[in-house]
Amino acid sequence: MKTKSICMTCAAVLSAALICMPTYAAQKTAVSISGLSAPENRAYNGNLIRASEFGSPSFSPNYNGNLIYAFYEGNSASGNSVSTPSEAGNYTVRVSVPDNDPDYTGHTDIPFTITKEDTVLSDISFSPASPHQYTLNTYTTMTAALKTKSGEILIGQHISFTFASSELTKKYWLTTDTNGIASEPTDITMPAGDYTVTVDYAPSNVSFIKNYNAATTTTEYIVTGSGNTGSSGSGSSGSDSSGSGSSGSGSYTSSSVWIPVGTKWQFKKSDGTVAEDAWLQADGKWYHFDAEGFAQTGWIQVSGKWYHCNPDNCAMDTGLYYDPVDQHYYYLNPDGSIAIGWVQINDKWYYFNAETAEATYAFDAASQTWIWNSESENIPLGAMLKNTITPDGHQVDENGVRTD
């Protein structure tokens, strides 16, 4: 009995000793990863960055397993984790041995940058070409092409033409079409003079602002004086036809004349009266005059419909129009009235806000114009919806194009 008790005691002590002994996991081998570097001259091209762009890794000691490439915003792996990037910005890639590798561990961090793509303005031209004789309401077609440095055409972007002389500065906005060309006949009523024309492109939505650089170029345009009008802008003849919207034809008469009154314009018709509170067609374009006989500009409301008359030449706008003040796109029907709901443009569908948001604009009695309320969070009536769900349940992307 005594011997058995001693043996049992020894077994208990031995068991306790085994329980208290520490356990050791096999230590992983640290791997040094080298031979990788940030890609040079990596500019935005719409493609996801590839692991191969960082080069071929070397290891010390030798390692034959897979690597993980994890991307982060900013210049270190302490930034927000992001998916494989394609857009311009500063990033860091952490290249590492997988955590679940039983034998090896190690990583290296590589900061890199995807720069904005350069853009190029080309094929700048004017018709009629410089020098051009001054005539009121002359149709001068301005043209420019917009591409990236790599040759990609840019669609739906705004190009401005600024004519500047010692006496006058005028700015016109054009939008590039599906061929990347901005070209539009515009009434230029500038006095005679030598003008420096600055052609500018500034990216106009979030994606383009993030990924493309602005571009600018300059050229010259000369307007010579005409024998009848000099450079004052008065006394020029035209054709006139009263009507509504963009219908009507009119006939030429030498007694029709634009009359400058301060910074405003009136139009004396062939019967000697001044156009008042009416639409009038002159030289192929439509204008609207208020009750005092002044050509109106900006947004106007006539018989319950909204129209826009260009601030530079007073002519009624049609087609796709970008308002640089409220920074929204609108579509103006062939008769000039604002479109609402779905509109098909170049085989793509866009939705223009059909809900009236009265707080977006207010009528200013002093200037007789509608003023944009920059503090309003409402979308104006007729403005293109972007990057949202339309009221009838369809998705539109950041350019307003329906995607479903």
C-alpha cells in the first residue's frame, strides 16, 4: 500500500510538470523582398494598374511562394485600403508574403503616383478666317478639337474662346461632340480691332477633374472696320420677322437695325417700330424683347415655358446647353423651350429634372433677369440628373447617361 501511494504521488507531480511546460511554435523565416520600384511615367489611361508594372521581385533568402499586392491611398500603408487603382492619385502598394504561409513572412511598401493625363487643343480655326470685316450678327464658326496626349477623344467637354482687345473682352463656350470636336456658328458683334483669342479647356465633372489636366492655347483674330458701321456696332442692317419660338422666315430689309442703348440692345423693325414684349427672328436667329424693347439674356419665362438667351449675343439657345453659373446641363428643344424628362442625344438617353424647385432661381426686378440662388440645394427645373436614380427608377452615371 505504501509503495502504491508513492507511485501515485510521483505520477501527479510529473503530470503537473508537463502541463506547466511552455509550448513553442515554429518561427517563420523573414524574407527580404527587393527589386521592385514605382512605375515611371504612369499617367491615367482608364486601365487598372498591374503587378507587373512594379517589376520582378527578388528574395533573400529564396522564396518560391505567391505574393499579395494590397493598395492604399496616400504615401503609406496607413492610408485607406482601396481596390486596384486606375484613377490619378497618390497610392502605396504593400507587397507581402501571405499571412497564412506557414514558413515565411515579409513585406515591402512602394509609394507610387498615377498622374493626370495631359490634354491637347488642336485644329483651332475660324470661319470666316482672320482678317474679317465687321458686320453685326456675323456668323463666325469657331472650331477646336480636344484629345488626350495619347490620342483619346474627349466627348461632352467645354471649350471656351475668349476674344480680348484693348477695348473689349468676349467669351464663348462650346461643347465637344462624339468626335471630340467643338464647332458652332456664333454671332460675333465685336468692334474692329486685333484680338488675342485664348482657347481654354477645363475639365467639367468629377471624373474628368480627377484624371485630366486642363489645356490652353492662344491665337489671333483680326476684325477690320466696315465702311458703313466703323467699329461702333450701330447702323448695321439685318432681316426681321416677328413670331414665337423658332419658326418663321422673314425677309431682308435695309431699314432693320440694331440699336445699342448702354450695355443693352434694341431692334428697330422695318416698319420703324422697336420690337417690344415679343419674339423676333433676325439673321436666322431668334431673340426675345421685354416690354421696354430690350433684348433679353439669360433664363427667361414666356407663356409658361422656359428659354435661355445667350448673354454674349442675346440669341436664343437650342440643343445641349451648359450653364457655367449653376453648373448644370440643360437641353433646349428646337423651339428653344426647356426639355424635361427623358431626351435621346446621340443614341444615348439622359434625364432632365421634371420637378419644379422654385428656390433655385429668383427674379430680380432691377435687372429683369433670373438670378441663381447659389445656396440652394435643389436641382433646377430641366437640369440633367447625374450619378443617381431617376424618379422612374433608372440609373444614370456621372455623365448623365442611362446605364440600364
